[in-house]
Amino acid sequence: MEISGVINAIQGTAQAAGAQPAVNSPQETPEQINMDLGNAVGKANDIAQLFYNTELNFRIDESTKRVIVSVVDGKSGEVIRQIPPEEMVKLIAHFDKIQALLFSKKY
């Protein structure tokens, strides 16, 4: 099954369970938002592991400060897909450096 099928199945299962999209209220603290996000990631990992023997890994890229999602095979530990792909992450980091040089106040 393709990754889009996995994502659609996870979303469908969450909706069938009564999950609603998260709406952050102004009263929520960053800790509460992080806890909600952690719970959502845990549930998505549980569903992915149960049905597809895969895991979802989330991380923040150091150079671009963007969220990277990896779909990992549960048995071999091999990365099946990364969103965005590594080439795109490198390209974004490169453009950020060029932008910094172009708009630097030194020159």
C-alpha cells in the first residue's frame, strides 16, 4: 500500500473514533499544545503499527527549523519515505543561506 493509503486510513480511523481537528484556544499553554501533539502522534503511531507495521517519526530539522516526518518499517527499521524528502531539506537550507547573503547588512 502506498503512503497516501496509509495516511488516508489513519485519518479515516481517527474520524471514525470521533476525533476532531485540533483547534487551539487562546488559553492553551505551549505545554498543553505539546501534550496534545504528543498524544496525536502516539495514536497515529499505534494505528500505523497495528495495521501496517510501520512507525511515524517526527523531528525538527536543525538547519531549516522545519518538521520532518519519516515513515519507518517496523521490522527492518528502514525509512520507507521522508516528508519532505532529504533533497528538498538540503535545497531549503541552501536557499536560506543564499537569502542571508543577499540581504546581509555587511554588503
